[in-house]
Amino acid sequence: MLERAMTGRFPGLRSVSALALLALAGAGIAKPARAETLTVGIGTQDTTTNTATVGVVIRQLKLLEKYLPKTGKYAGTTIQLDWQNFTSGPPVTNGMMAGKLQFGAMGDYPLVVNGATFQNNPESRSRLIAVAAYNLDGSGNGIVVNKASEYFSFEDLKGKVVSVPFGSAAHGMVLKALQDKGYPATYFRLVSQSPEVGSTNLQEQKIDAHADFVPFAELLPFRGFARKVFDGVETNLPTWHGVVVRSDFADRYPEIVEAYLKAVLDADAWVKADPKRAAEQITAWTGTDKEVVYIFLGPGGIMTLDPTIKPQLVEAAREDVKVLQRLDRIKAFDVGPWVDEGPLRKVFAERGLDYAQQRASTANYEVRGEDTYCKRPITEPRKAGEIWVKGGAIQPYASAACTLGALNEMKSKGQAVDVAYVFDSVRGVKLFAREAFYVVDGKGGIAPFLLKQDAEAAARGGGTVMPYDEALKAAVTGG
């Protein structure tokens, strides 16, 4: 929403304050003061963990207020922030098209649809100005089934009822997966359901599967009633969330766009400075379990926090366009002119940061420290593990075997644990230890896997596939 509310109206003047009126009465020559309110609408998704640092963290910590301009053309102007929360991206685009929102945060496919929709708008275009978080391998979106079902793969869902929020990043993932596999759109019965409705229906077994975006493909298994059978990594296409802005607003108020981007940098730094605290705070604000927030945004998390617009993500957006065009969801859309790195480059330069260097890097911040169980430092973060001690700290371990061994030791001492994390042995994706499949080789080697088929393939080289409980029993001395 972009509105100017003038106060103290006086004949012949746009806006005059009470003090200015007195001055006019006394001298007849005083310049009238302007008093106005500029309302800036920001559309975000609080429960979509990927957007935390471009939405809920900024709002709750009031990071944007610190940077809003107050001088020059903004003197005497009150900037009012109108934060609007949505459960998926398409309503954000609707709000932006209606002029009620100037900024919007959403996932990759909705972002592309946003840009394509705005290209036919006579009043304004949209511009991609920042990334919120990404996973270059595509993890984050996924398909889950009820844990009581007999489904373990995408193919098991043939002819079944699968729900997904239509128009979402997860919807795009499903469409691409069908195209990649050469399956028709009728391979299963795809119905549109919001994350909340789909989650409830899956738990009550009213549907066979639910496809969703961050954090639901991890959240539902964490809550104990779902099992993941397909992960976005299988599409071999990056997944990410970003921020778009209306071009008419950006052209008129570039200082506010820059202020917003400064707040995004602050929010990233706040999460990384103390990820445990950040997870707990985001949980308090959104209701998403802290353990789930941490698996996405903590060290080595599924998502990498980085606002720079990387070439790999731009190329992924071009692939998204092709997927949507094949389904006649959008017409031609040129991603290149839609990307606007200028404001973010300026903010980086003002802070003495090297935008080009960070844009070229795909490094995440990683698990580190000393393993107190296996008595050695962590040298290979993506083979490490972590245990969140109930009511205590998050302890790092050097390997999956060490992590499970430490869990056994804690159990024997009666020490309660919130959750344990390990990393997929092939893809390096962070996993909940209890949701992983393990290959145990009988020599102390324990390798976790996200997908059952990956574990079975690895076991053919030697070892036995085990679920979490059996792998835990096999972890006696660590390794």
C-alpha cells in the first residue's frame, strides 16, 4: 500500500501544520511545513523459514526502522510499515499488483510468476533485489506421506491423491519432477491445499501425500506423523526464496529500498551470531519448532543465508520459466532485465563489503568445535553431527557414529535430548538423525542417508541398511 495522508488541511495548501499556520498568521510570509505519512506494504511469509531474515526477524527486531531516511525529501514524513503475513507466494503478488504491497518475499516459482505477471502491468514492473536463502541442490521442498502408509518413493504415489499449495515453490518442484520422469500430469491426482490444510489432511489420512515448501517437508516428519519420500534435490535444480519490489516505488524511494536491504544484512548477521538463540526466537514468533528452524538456518543448515543474487539462481529461474511455459502457466518472460542487483551492490559498498566476492561464493557457515565423545576436533563439517541437549546447549560431534554413540551415552545417564542432527553421506544435506536411513558396515562405519534408495545403493558396496533405532544400537564406540 502506498498512501499519502495529509494532515492539517488549509485552503490553497497541500499540508500545513498548526505551527506553520501560526507563523503564517503572524508574519504572512512563513513557508508552510508539510506533514505526511508514507505507508509501505511488505508482504512476507512468517512460517516459511526461508524468508525469516527478510521478514519476521526484521519486523520483530525493528531492524528496518533504524535505517529509514529522515532528512531531505523525507523531512516531516512519517514512514509507516505495513507488514502483511501470508502462507504462500501468490497472494503476495496479488497484493503487489493491487498496489497494497511494495515489497514481497516468496519462493522461486512464485517469484518468476510475479515477474511475468508484472511485465504486462502498465503502472509498474517488479524487480528482484535480493535473495533470502537458497539450496543449490534443491533441498527444502519435498513430498511427505503418513508414516503409517506403505509409500516410500515417488513412484508409489501413482494414481494417489497428492496435495500441494498451487502456485508455490513446491508445486513447481512437483511439476518439474513429473516432466523429468516423463510422467503425465495425470500420474497422480494433484489437488490444491494450503500447508495447514494439507498437513491436517495428511495426519488424518484423508490424502495419500502432501508436497510442500520450507519448512513443512521437515516439520511434519519432526512432529512424528510423516515420512519424506521425495526431496527437491532429486530435481537437480536449486531452490531459493527472494525479495521483489515494485519498480515505481523503487524509482521514487530508492533510500527506503536500501534501508530494507541493510536490515536484511543485519538479520543474516543476527542469525549467524547465535543460531540457537535465533531458532528459539523465531519459534516464539512463528510457532515453527525450534529444532526445525535450526535444521534450515543453523550451521550447515539446509538453507544458506546470503542476499546476493547468484548466477546459479538466475539460471534456475530461467529453468523455472521453461517448466511453467511447458504447462502454459506463463508466456515468454526474460529473467535478465528483472534482476536488479544495483541497490544491494550499493549497500555492500557502503559497508565495505565485497559484493562480487560473496556473490561468487557458495559457502555456508558450518558445524565446528571439539567432539567431547570421540575426543577429537571436527575437521569435516559435512560428516559431523549435533545433539541439542534438552534445556541445554547444542553439542557438536565429528561423525554420525560419534553422534549416535554420544546419544547412547546420554541415554544411559538419563540425560534428555531434544533432537540430533547428521548429514546425508552423498548430498551433504542436514538431517534429523531419527529420520535418516543408515548403512552400517560392521567396522564402526555408520553412514546416514536422506533417501532409502540412496542407502540401498550404498549398501550394495558393503553394509546393511538400518533404520535409526537399529543404527543407534550398532553405535557402540563411535568412529
